[in-house]
Amino acid sequence: MDMDLLPESEVLPLIIGQLIAYGFSAVAQTVANATGATTDMIPSNRLAELLQIGKERDMDDSDFADKDSDREQDDLDRSIHHTGFDTDAVKTSQPKPAPEYTQLYYTQHKGPCQTAIFSADGRFAATGSHDSSLKLLDVHKMKNRSGDASDKPVIRTLYDHTAPVNDLSFHPNGLVLASCADDESIKLFDLSKSGVKRAFRYLQDAQPVNSICFHPSGDFLLAGTRDAAVRVYDVKTLQCYSNNNTAEMHRGSITQIRYSHTGKMFASSSADGSVRIWDGITSKCIRNLENVHTGTPVSSVRLTANEKFVLTAGLDSTVRLWEITSGKMVMEYTGHQQRTQMLQPSFTYNEDYVLIGDESSTDVVCYDTQTGALLSRIKGQNNLVRCVAASPIDNGVLTCSDDYRARYYDVTNFE
């Protein structure tokens, strides 16, 4: 059977990228040297993805239809499992039991801890500090301290920024960590190489970079800066795409930017008080929410797993949940104070709860997503909590505080 084949110049970089993604960096370098392939040596699962697509297409029509049906049902089940908010059940819902969080571990920076994130598989976490450093953490070791002083959860500390770190994002393969800072740069760290403390690649901007987020495929990286224009970087070529349509742009700096679970859309929040929802392919604005927090700056955006709602936090001391299609607010969470700081809340992994710091105390406030009820407070910090990051696979959370510490908590009263 005649068919068009990918040329060698396209196949070899895919092989090299896949080898790096599997942790065989030395073998990948040998292949690159032996073949003279032109490659940026960035980890990529693109070859595995293409092989999976080819495998599925090679099945007969009936099997393929069955698998499509199964996959759609799996996606539906996953959506139902992950999304704790149901507009039809709000009036009859009762608040869920209050989770009891216990601190299991903390690590300390040399300055206020500002941001944290978990890898997609929940194995690792990272923190970023005002002191310009990053820390990479082993979640299993935080969860199960052995008492052995040499068995430390901190895998390594990374240094390459020259100003406070504002946001972090793990590549989907878990082998690259991206960070952004007030030094107007985005740094990419290769986590597969032990002992490496500096970035293997960086992106230079003309503005302090407030927020970043990898596309679920790993091929693109969103960036929001003190400029009003959204940036989309091609990870392989480092080419920057920017939507400069003034009718769609924010009117102030972008405070946070996040892809949805599938990458079909992304959301951005701004100091101008608005939230924009964007098409993940065309980068066109598909929904504009103005005065989301009574005109005050919006500090955060989070899209729900089913891509129907967006969670926002603002300087009017509220967290709000919005329906994307209608643009209507469907739930409001009040009981904490946020008047001056750009706090970063989080859903728990199953979206049952919303967690956010409180300017009036050193606590983290826990709300029931479905009813808006304030259920409990996570205590133990000695200063303001700026960011809460939740594990994507279980009840573990990291809190980032101005007391220089990142604390790992887990629940003790239920699964």
C-alpha cells in the first residue's frame, strides 16, 4: 500500500524528544550527534501521541466506534467526578463535612513563599519565593516522613532568577518546570538532570511576568505580564504569538492565566477588574466578564474540569463562580478578607472545596463549593498565606506564606 511517510528530518527529532521524555537524555544526545538531527533537545511525548493515534486508526470501524463511545463515557464520568458544582442541586444541597487538615511537612525559603504547584501526576511539587529561588519537592516523602534525616523531601533548590518568582508550571511530562518572575523572564528547568540548578532555556520579555501555564499537550506556554496582551509561546521554536486586538485585550496587567483541562480554552484575569475566556486554538476572546469583583482587581482564575465554570478571586473579599456560557455568577464565597493582596485560591482535587488565604488572619479558609458555606480554617501559618496549591490526585495541599514557609497538609478524617 502506497502512503506518504514523514521525512527523516521530522522523525528523528520526535525520537530524540521521546527518549528525553523517558529519561534517556544521554542516549538522545548520542542519537542527535550520530544523525546530525536538528532538535532543541526539549522533552516531548509527541511521538508516543502520534503512535497512539496511528494505533487507533488501524482498528476496524466497529472497534473504533466502541472505543470512541467508551472514551466519551470515561470523559463524562471523569467530569462528573471532578466537578463539585451542580447548578440544579444548589437549592437542595447540604454542606459537605468539614475536612480536617493536618500539617505533615514544611520547608523554608529565605524570603516570603509566593507560589506553588503540583505536577500533573501528583508526584512532585514546586514552590517559588520572593528570594528568587525555587524548590522541587517529592510529595511521597512529604506525606510519609520516615524520620531519616537524610531522606529529605526537598529534591533540589533552583537558582536562576534575579527577582521575586510569581508563578510556576510543570510540563505535562513532569520533566520540565517553568517559572516566571519580576526579572521579566520565563525559565525552563530540566528536572531529569540531577544536580542541575540553573535553567537550560529562558524566554525574555519586556515586562515582569506574573503568570504562566503549559498547554496540556506541552507544546505551548501561556504567559501573562504587566502588559495587557496575552502571550502564547511555541515551546519548540520559542516563537511568541500575541493577540493585539484592542477590542479583545485587557486594559490592565494580567494577574493570572490558566488553560482548561483539555486545552480547548484558557482564562485570564486582570487588574482592570475583568476576566477573559479565550479559544485555545485561535486565541480569540470568546467571553468577556467585566466588573467581576465590583470593579476591583481580579487576582486569580481557575477553570473547572468540565470547562463550564470559572472561579475568580478579587479585592472585594469574595471568591465567585461564574457560568461561562451565560456569563452569570452562580455562587459567591464570603468570610475571608482580601483587600490589598493578590491572593491565589484553589479547588481541591475533586472540586468539592475552595481554599484561599485570609488577610485578616494567618489562616486558610475552606468553603464548600456547592453551597458556598464556610466550613473550616486551616491554621498553623505565622503570616499571610498568598497562595494555596492543591494536589490533582488527592487531598494534599501546599500553603505559601509570608512567614517564608511552604507547608504541606493532608486530611485526616476522610478519604
